[in-house]
Amino acid sequence: MSAAYTICREARRTAGLTQRELAKRTGVSPSSVARIERGRMEPTFELLQRLVEGCDQEILIQVRPIDWTRRASWGDLDFEARLRAIHSASEFAAAAQLVPTPSE
């Protein structure tokens, strides 16, 4: 399961919307919003983006060098957990539109 359910739920809560209000704003069924937020439905990137934009927010994806000192070691994950992490990240990245960020 990806983090899509958390992204959707937190965007909606931050906007102060109910699931029904978000569904109406985006043209998505209320049951689909509920299934996504419970992690029972994996939305496409495009659907997740539409839901987040329905909350007057946006998804930004940033590619930058990894600061390995702030990350857990791959050695902390078992083989299956590594595969799941790689698969999830690959699917998300393939669907994502890379958005340039302002210079820091």
C-alpha cells in the first residue's frame, strides 16, 4: 500500500472538507474517496492529484541528492520490504510529473 491514502486524507482534513464535499468538488463518488482514505483503493496519480487539487492544494515532487545520514539503512529492511518500497516508489515516480522547485 502506498502513502496515497494519507495524502488524500490529510489534504481533505487540512481543507476542512468532508469526504462527501471532496467527492462533489472532484466528481468522484463518495465511496471511492472513502475507499482511498481507508487504503482499500489505490488511486492513479492523476486521481490523487485531482483529489488534492479539490482541497485547494497541490502535490509537488522534488528530485534531489539523498542525505544518507538522515535515512534508515536499507539493511534495516528485509528483502520483501525492500522490494515493496522499490516497487511503490517506481510506480509513483513513473506516474508523477516532476515539478521544478524554486532555487533554495
